[in-house]
Amino acid sequence: MYCVSMQVCQEAIENSDLVDGFNNFLRVCDDEMYIEMLKISCKIAAISQNTCFKMLNDGVLDIIMIRLDPHWRTRMNSPCDIDEDVKNFDESLQLLSMLLETIKNAPKEKVVNIKPPGLEAAWAMRYVFRYNMSSINRRIDRNYTTAMILLLADLFPKFRLLQSGLSEDICTLSVATELGTAGTWAAALHFYTIDEDYEFKRMIIVAIYYCTKELGALKIVKEKHVILCLMKLLIPEQYNDWCPEYLCKIRYTALNVLERIMHIIYQDFIEINGIARILLLLNYFVIKPYAMDTLISCLKCLKSLLFTKHDDEILKQFKAHNAKEILRNIVNILYVKDLNTSNQKAMTSIFSIMALLIKCGEDSFSADIDICLEFMRRILKPNPNDILYDSKLAITIINYLWELAIFHDNNLIYFVKANGVYLLLDIIRDAPFPVKLVALGFLVEIAEEGTGIPYLVTWRNKKLSLIPLLLKIFREENCLIGVKTMERGVVEGLIYISYPIMGKMQREIKVTNNTERSPAIADMEFSCRPKLYAIIQLLNERHKDKVEIANEHYKLYGYDLTIDDMITKLVCENYLTLKLGEAWMEVKQCIELRPIEIVPFDQFLLNTMIKNYYKWGADIQKMQLELLKLEGRKEYFSEEDFYNLLREAKLGEALIALKELRYLAKCSEALFRMASNVRESYVRDSGQHKHITYNLDLNITNVVGQKLLIESDRIIDPFTEIPPSPVSLESNNVSIGDYPKRENSVISLDISPDCH
């Protein structure tokens, strides 16, 4: 007896015609056999994804959905009346869920050929939807049916919600809790605040988004006043029946739907005074803060409206409802909190909206500039509890400052005087590439206006000044896009000398007849290099006098360039010329691809321009190599000067003199004597080195061979016998009779090296 593994059995089923046979039998079997076939099909679908795809390619989705309708054999139009029960709902729902989940998790190339369910299948889903809505005992089945319709609409954009009548049913039910359902098929339905109805409410709001994808459904949305009912949900303290948590999530769902369909329903939104309602909800956050998700959705909804329609009429409404003041108040509330992910998302949307509201006509934007500068300082020096800042936040802040600078020169002057240029350069130094791209664009605006030139020239951060910073960014982008260079950034010779600034992607693009855009120009759109070139040219040419005046005192502009910086500077200063050369090469390629015969003079000019471009690259490479040779000579001469200095320094004599100075210092400096006394006291108190007059390890020189004169004030009685003295009286020529009764005497002691 042989055992076969489960995997072998699965592969055998996948490769056999068993799945196809069951799929065909599902179409024609009677109702009694159908339930058994559904159960077997569920087990087959559970085997693997391959069996699911076989079933999907055979159109099993349509079969299962159509046979949910009791009248599927005679159905000719959309169902209206519910007169029979739905059978096999649980088994059909299980198989549908497995098949749809397979589509959802599969790669796109596998699901491209799967056909969406047809109109008959959509009719059947409408019948099931109404059937489960008709009884309060089928709330759970109702929710499952609604979820299945949403999943079908999401996976199959061509699923026929409008033609089947599902769009009308969805719009009718979406306004049931706000306007009621009187006069419709759902007039007898009742909704409560229980969990099942709460879930159904959220799903039916989401379904509005899928309904509006079809243009014909917009008329139904307007007739049913769906947008008005969604706005009613946003009024603070309007619905007290829902618990606060449920109401907050319902508002969040409604706002997300409004944001996604704003480009379609913006006119209706304005007519029902939607701007005032959203701003009222935002102002309520200032009074009583609510969930951050709801706040972010409100802001995104306004941003979507402004991106869709940005005219004087809209701006007047925002100004009339004091929108900017409300946004500033929210910013002040969020600034004192930790900058977590939610707060950063909210701030990103706020600054985007404020940038779109600049034309509201305010006289002064100094408060907004101060807010932006505070956030820039916060980005550079975050609080301990702040998370890593999102690049989008920095981009929107800098973009808002840029818009303010363009709107009025006074805003730029105020920004410069508030040391904003220093903060901007500090952010550019360590920011990721997208932030640098926007910040450098703003820096070009500052350099072109000229007020901030002294700040640009005098900026310094960690021994890095302006020009080295710009050249460093230029090198980093060259490395990022794959520019071919040799050691230390020198233009690579022979093959790539014709492409000194061309990246890998641009080199691989071949110009053809179908090429719509110039690769050379497209390369400049999302690049920092044109901005770096513009800044350096503005400083060196247009504002040369201002730069010299500012640099006369500080000496920070262009004085600390390394060889690498000089090599990069040669390419950066010739960026425009090299980019024009690339464009002329593309012109030649386009002419060669088309049956065009140009006049000889134009051909001569074209060849001359391309020849000069090649020569320009070769000359740049030659100058770069000369710089490397110059650096080598400088290193050689520097080393030679160092050895000459060592030879002429007379280090032996200097060492002897240093020892003598040290000897004299130990003998005469009070600091050395005091330190030695302290050390000697420590040794004596610790009880070490007994019976030694002085310690040998003290950092002090002992002086011996000298005579010390000690004055004595003792009173000696001439009639008293004098005890033996260690000092000889004869040697000092003193007799007992010569002593006075009270007299200061001098005793001479001879200290020799042997005296310890």
C-alpha cells in the first residue's frame, strides 16, 4: 500500500479537469443538487489559489451570485418586490468571500483577464440586499451583503451599481437616519444605535464613494440630498443618540468620503454652505479638542476643495468665516504638544491650506512667518518626546514661506531680518533630498532679491560655509543619479567625457520619433543642480558687489574650498553650458530619425555647437586634472617645509633649556612648593615612610651645602650649666662669660649632603 502526500493530491486536482467539471455542473444542476455542489466547491477553492483562479476564469462568480436570486431563471429586469426567501446564502457567501479574497491578494497581472460580474449578477445582489434589509432579524446578513457589494465595487470598477439599481438603494439608505425614508421602499425600516446599525451606517456612507464613480449616479446623489445629510453629521453636538466614540468614527468616515468625491460634488458642497460647516467643526476643536483623525479629515476635505476650485468666490467665503484665524489657533494648540505622527499630518494640511489662502488679502503675515520659524527651530532641535519629523511637514512649511515671499517683498524682508536664512540653510544641510529640493528653490528666490546676501555669505555651521555646502549637495546628486566620474569627482575620460553631467537614466533613454519630451529638460525638473548653479551665478555675477562688501570683514565666502570642492565647482559653474550641449545632441538625433534635410548653414551651426560641447567637457576634465597635480605639489612642498623646520629647530638645545627651566621652576615657584607640602603632609598622616627626613618621590629639588642662620630668643642664665650642644662653641669663638642675660643670638648650622 502506497501513501500519497497531500501536496501531490493538490497538484493532481489543479492539473485535472475536475475543477472545470464542477464549474460546468454548477450552471445546470437543480436546486437540490446545487447546495451539495456549493459545499464541494468551497472545499475545492480552499485547496490553493490556482483552483480559485480556475473557477474565476470559468465565470463562477456570476453563477453563484445569479443563483442567489429565487427568480434567476425568469429575471428580465431589476428586482423591486421581495416575494421569496433567499436560499443557500451562507454557503454562497462563503465561496464568494474565498474567491474575492483571492483576487484581492493576487498580483495585478493575474487578475487582468478576470471578467467583472454581469448585470444579472448585480440584479441578484440587489434582491439579496433588499431581502436582508426587510427584517430586523437579518441585520448581520444585511451587513455581510453590504460588505460583499463594497468588495465587488472595489475589485471591479465596472461593476454595474447604477444600472442594477443598487446606487439608488444606497443613496436612499444613506439619508435614512437624517431625512428618513418615507415614500420609498425602505419606509418600514427602522435604524437604532446598536452595533450592527452603526457598522451598517459606516459601510453605506463608504458605498456613496463607489456610486459617484459613475456619472449618472450624481443625479441620484443630488436628488436624495446625500451631501446635505453628510454635512449634518458634522455639526457638533447634533446627534446625541450615538455614543461619542461611534459618532466620532461616523464623522471620520463621512469626511473621508467627502474628501474623495470633492472634485465631483464641490458645487453642491458650496451651495449647502459646506465651508462654514467644516470651519465650525474646526473651531470646535479649539474649544473642546476631539480625535486627531477627525481633525485631519476636516483639513484634508478643505484642502481637496481648494485644489479643485481656487477662485475669488471660494477665497471670499474662507475670509468671511475667519478661516486663517481658526487655523492659527489650531497651530498654537498643536505646537505645545509632542510632534507625533498625527500632529505632523495635521500641521502639514494646515500649512498647505494657508499657502492656498494667501490671496485672501491680509495686510501682514508676520505672525505666520513667526509660526513657521518656530517650527523650523523645532525641527532642528526637537523636544525629547518628539518623533522623527516627516519630510512633508518641512516641505509644506518652506513652501508656505516661499509663497509669502512671492506674494509681497515685505514678507521676504521680514523673513530675512528674523534670521530665517540661517535656519533655512541649517535645514538644507541635514535634510533629505525632497526637502533640499524645495528649500533650494526658496534660496534662489532669496538670492535673486538680494536682501539676504549678507546672511548667505556669513552662514557657517560646523566649519561648513555656503559654497562648500552647495558643492557637497551637487556631488551627492551626481552620485545619486549615477553620473560617471573618476576619482574625486573628475569627469571620466574617453567614453563618458561627452556626458559630464548626464545621469544613468538619461543616458539609457534613446530619443525616438515617439519621444514626447526632451530627456535633458526632464532631468532638470526634479533636480537640485539647476538651483545650485543659479545661486552660485547670482552670487558671483549679479550681486558680486554685495558679496565682496559682506566678505571683506568675515572672510567666509570661498576661502575654505578643498580640492574636491574646486573640482566640483568647475562642473557646477558650467552646468548650463553642458545642459545646452545635451539639448543640441538631442536635436541632432531627432533630425537623423526624421526625413528632414536641413540647409548647410544650419548643419554647420549644429555640428559646431556639438563640437564645442565635446571640447568643453574635455577642457573641464583637463582643468580638474591640473588641480589634482597642484594638490600633489602642494603636499610635497608642505612636507619638505616640515622637515626643514625640524632640522633648523635645534631640538637638543631646546630640550636642555627646557630641563633647566623646569629645575628653576621647582626651586622657586610657590605652586610647586605648596603642592609638595601637601603631598608630604598626606604621606606623613598616612603613617608611611617613617624615619625619613624627606620623601624621595616628591616633585621637589632638595638644596644642600648651604649655611642657614637661625635667630634664637632664648634667655640663658650665666650661672646655669649649659648642656652639651651639637654645635661646637669653639668653632664659633663664643665663651660662657660672654653671654648676656637676654639677647638674641645667631646659631650657624652647616648642612651637608650627608645630613638626613
